[in-house]
Amino acid sequence: MSDKSPYETLGLNENASFEEIQQARQSLTDQHSGDRRQVEAIETAYDAVLMDRLRLRQQGKLKVPDRIRFPEKATVTQPKPPPTPGNSMPNWLQSYLDTPSQADILLPMGVYLVLMSCVALLPPTQGSQSPLQVTLLAGVVASIYFLNRKENKFGRSVLLTVGGLIAGLLLGSLLGAGLANVSQVNSDQFAAVVAFFTLWLVSSFLR
């Protein structure tokens, strides 16, 4: 077989298709599976034919399907990137959510902890200017300030603050009424504490 050309070794002519070349190689390899020298000669002829086809392709004399791999130019399959999970959150909601820095969380937290301590330690008094009302007003002002400094939208800051205050007072009143029946908790003070916690969430994580 050494005196034959690579095409003759495979029993093909130079116009054979790539499918025919591959089929001839497989058939001859199966036929001579017990003869190592014959199999090596078949593989050498097969590689030589592919090299010849590569040369013709580089010269523009032959068009080779992209799926054909040559020994020295094997196509490396790049792994596909994992699919990006879809974001199911509505755009209008995303526009209100914020990714706060550590300072944007800790500074409002410190302010509202002080206000909560004032509510818990100072006894409520009668009158329109009771400590409870004063601290609630301070919490509202603080929330508007923290929200407005993020995007300088005063109207939206007031709206979010009022919404957070109402939600906090309603929730605190419901919980405080239940606790007042089983303990000495002042329902108004408890509602104020819950309202401050809600305002902290609003001023820290909304914008």
C-alpha cells in the first residue's frame, strides 16, 4: 500500500466527497482491524487526503463544509453561556427601589433609633405638642430629607414618606391594640415605634 497514492490507498478518486472519504476510511479500518500496519497506512492516507483538501480550500479551489475538521485545525466548541434569568419585576417598581450604600442604611437607622428611644423613654403628655407628636414630625422630616437627597424629587419624597407613615401607624395600631390587652404596652407609643421602623425602610430602600 506504500506505493499507492493516499486516494488509491482509500480506493477513491480525487473528486470523492468528504462523506465518501470518511466512509472509505471506516470501511477499510474495520476490514483490516487485525493488521496494525494496514490500519496505520489507512490512517496516514486519510490524514494526507484531508491535508490535500485543506490546501485546496486555502487556495480557494475547494469549498469544504464548516463541520469538517482537519487534524491541525480542529474546531473548538465554545461552551454556551448560561441563560440569563428573566427579570419579572415591573419597570415601575424598579424605578422606586434603591440599592443603598452602607451609609445610606446606617445614617437613617441611627436617626430613627434615637427617635424610637425618645418615644419609649419620654412619657406622653397631653396637648397638641406632646413628645409623641414632636418625634413623629421629626421622623417625617428626616424621611423626606433622606429620600430627597437621593434624586432631588421633593414631591415623590413627601408622597413616599406619607405613605410609609400611614402604613406604619396603621400596622402599629393594630399590633399595639392586641399587645395592650396582654401587657402594659402603650398602644400609641408602640404605633409610633412601628411607624419609625417603616420610615427607616422607606428612606433607606426606596427612592
